[in-house]
Amino acid sequence: MSFELPQLPYALDALAPAISKKTLEFHYGKHHQAYVNNLNGLIPGTPYEQMSLEEIIKSAEGGIFNNAAQIWNHSFYFSSFSPQGGGEPEGLFLTAIQQSFGSYAELKDQFSKAAASLFGSGWAWLVRKNNGALKIIQGSNAENPLREGLVPILTCDVWEHAYYLDYQNRRPDYIKAFWDIIDWKVVGKRF
């Protein structure tokens, strides 16, 4: 099996000013593509050659895990956005947010703090536990909640390549803009 870079559901310049065309050219076009190329070079002749990304993430270690997880994490992240994004979640997903956090505003605050305070590179995640409750977790490097049996709902990439061209060292400004492009219809379906 050979993996391919998934197409973005929007143009490279569609998320500006939250995420610029230049950032997407590097983040999606170079970093994300490099993980695809790396994994395709690592798996021939291994048991992972015929596995899905999810299967690889749950069972691999080292470079194979890192590249598979980064493909999955980035694909999940990029598919969470829309040029018409922003606003607030609705329906059963909003009810679950209110049950787990008290309000959407509290979820946004706690998630933003988790993303801003993660030391080094990694991801902030909103996940669903087996009991249906929502939880915010942090993951360093390529960590992925699938390995813990959790259902990913939303993620924020806080590797510097996700924001440095647009925001330099101002990670909190990037996180604030992140909320303006979230496609809550897509994210809500994951719930």
C-alpha cells in the first residue's frame, strides 16, 4: 500500500489571515508531504506495508509510527477548517461540550490553554472517552489519542511550522485565530 497526500477541501489562500497561503505551502505542501514520502519509504517489506494508518499508529514504534501518526494528525487537522468556519458548535455536540465543560466558552478557554502551554512541539486534542464524555489532552511530537482508545474530535497543531511564518513566536495569537476557521459541521460529525 502506498499513501498519498490528501487534497485540501479549500484553496491554499482560503484560510487567510488565520493561516496564510505561504504557511499552507510549507506546512501542507512540504511538511505533510514529507511524512507521506518518509512512510512510503519505510514500510516496504515490513508487516506495516498492507496496514491502514490507524493500524500502523496503534502498533508501530519509532520512525514508522512517527511518520504514520504525523500523516494522520495533519490530515485530521487540515480537514477541520473552512473559509466559512468559526462560530460555535451546535446540537448534540454542543450538549456534550456543556456536560463536560459547562459551556463552549469554557471548552475554548481550557483547550486554548492546553495548546499554549504544551512544552515544545505537539498537539492539543479534544477527545471523546468510551463513556461519551469529552476531555482535553496534550500530546508531544507525533502522539495520537488512537493509541489510548480515545476518539479524536478536534486538534490544534502547535509544532512551530504550523504558525511561525504567520505569528513568529506568538503561539497564543495563532491559537486565537485557529477558532475562526474551525468547520464545526465537520468536527461535530466526528463526535
